[in-house]
Amino acid sequence: MQSYKQAFSRALAADPARLHAAAHSHHPWPDVTRAAQLAAWDLAARSLDHKWNHVFGELLPRVQGHVARTLRLPDPRTLVFAPNTHEFVVRLFSSLPSDRPVRVLSSGSEFHSFTRQMARWVEAGRAVWERIETRPFETFAQRFAAAARRGHDLVYTSHVMFDSGWVFAEAPEILADLPDATVPVLDGYHGFMAIDSDLSRAAARVFYTSGGYKYAMAGEGACFLHCPPGRIERPVDTGWFAGFEALERSDGTVGYARDGSRFFGATFDPTPLLRLDAVFTWLVERGLAVASIHARTQALFELFLDLVAAGRAGDLSIAQVLPERGSTRRGGFLCFVRPDAVEFCHRLAARGVIVDARGDRLRIGFGLYHDAEDVERMAAACAAVRV
């Protein structure tokens, strides 16, 4: 297995004794992103306010192209960027009915960035919210599809569930088949760059949001939304970047762009987009496609599970794995269900081994910066933590 550690030399050298196995949460940045970070400063120094000519004229179209090719979107111009996905959720919600509580459906495995805001809208009387539990996985697609046809204003689900790594493969098709009155949103934060995603047949109907913080290896602030043409053309929550061409109109109306930029907010830091551009450029140069990265990651997972099965990872067991071993629906991390997941995570951290826990779910993620030796170290650390 080829090693890519040299491409992450600065992040790995920052703490050589650390074993970071949370690539699904905070992915170390490859070295090319440091040059991009410095390039952002140099661009601002060189161009001052005119840097936006470069951002909108060159950088944004280039990054749109990268993302569109990765997701098989037919038109890169349907993509818009923001510092976080929460901004997009609020903007989408702002365009739903305001004369009654909004009817919302989601999976029961959405992350806090969605569930906290939704719970507050429910608390304020602005939404009624139905959730469909993902387990048992075998029947989830049928149960979710049946619920989604009951007439909701917003149907929202993750492509890959954060609390299990289970891939909801049917999601794009189910969402694309909903009535016109429903706004369907696919949250791809654990899917983008983790699994090979083809949105070509859902692009005309489904909103899709994700970002560069996790598997895209570009850090915070580089989130995006795919906006299907003709869907929600005038979001109520809006920023002045959403209507550049209408800035000098004198008729008093609020103008919007016709492409995805109608969902823009206001002034943002373009530095994260330079990092994302640098990562995509590096991956293309190395011939690393999402499918090949995923296959490499799964091979590391299988190696680790072999060690678990052999009793070389302490009391971690194959019976704790979710979804079960052998599933073809595993995303970018391994999930072990155990009541002491948080404590186990802390004990590993005391040994310089970084994983994470969400409730009773211990999550372990390997990435391009890992190799077989790291997997062996991970297993040995898990064995030692119970001593």
C-alpha cells in the first residue's frame, strides 16, 4: 500500500508521537494547504479590495468545477459557498411557509448542526418535526420513503449517518421523487469525498450541502450548497452577495442571481476556498479519485477489524461494529457501539491516540495519512487502554 505521509509532513511533524485516527472529524491538512493559506495573504496584499475580481472571476469557478466533477453535477454554476452549512439550513428554512408551523421530516441520525436549530424552531412554534430512526437499517429506506410522501415542507437527511457511518444509498433517488411542494435536502458532510457520489439524476430536484472540513481535507469555512435550477429563486434570508448584478437597481425591488449564487450570504473569507482548490489540484496531480481513496480507507478498516477479531485490540469486538462487518454501506469511519465510548476515547487520548465518541458510539477514522503500521499502533493502543 502506497504511503502518502510525506504529503502531510507538517501536520504529522507538529506532534510526531501523536496517532490521529479521527480523519472523519478533523482531517489533518496536507502540506499544499499551507501554501494556499499564504497565497491568500499575498493575494490580499497585492490586490487589496480588487482581490474579489480574482475570487469571483477565477477561484470560485475553479472550485465549482472541482466539486461539480466530484459529484457529477451537470452545471457547476448551481454551487454556492458559505462558511458553514448552518447558514444554508437557515436560508432554506426562511423560504418555507411562514403563516403556519413548517412540516419537517428528517432521519433520526442528523448531526447537532441541524438538530439543535430544528429543536429550537419546534420550541418556538415555527416547526413540527418528524424523525425516522435509522435502525434497523434494512428497512430504513422504505420507512423513510413512506414518511416522505406524507406531505412535508422540508425533507432532510444525511447521505452517510454520523452516528454509524451507514450509507443511505437510496437517498438521492427518494428525495428526487418527492412532490414539487417539498424541499428535499441531502446532507453530504459525511459523504462528500468519503464515498463516490453520483448526483447527476438528482441534480434537478435535490439540494445538496457539504464542506471541506472533513474528508476533503481543506479545513473550516469551505462549505457549499448545490441549488437546483428554478427551486427557491428568492430566499428570504439573503445577503448582498446574492444579487451583485442588481446592486444599482433603482426600482426598490430585491434582485437575485439566477444561478446558485442566489443563495449567497455576505462578505466571507476566501482563504478556505484557496485551500480546497489546492487539495483538489493535488489529488488530480496524484491521480487520486474518491473511489480509490475510499477503497484504500476500507482496506485499512478491514486490517483493523482483522486485529479486532484476533483479540489484538483489547475488548473491542466485531459484535460492537455498526454497521456489521461485511456491509457494503460503510462510509469513512468505523463505529463501535459501547456504553463506555466516551471514557474509552479519553483513555486513548491520554496515550496520545486521537479518536472521538458520540454518546455510546466510538468512532475511528483512517485517511490518506495512515498506513498499515498506524493500524497496528491503533490496535495496540486499544489493547493497552484496558490494562
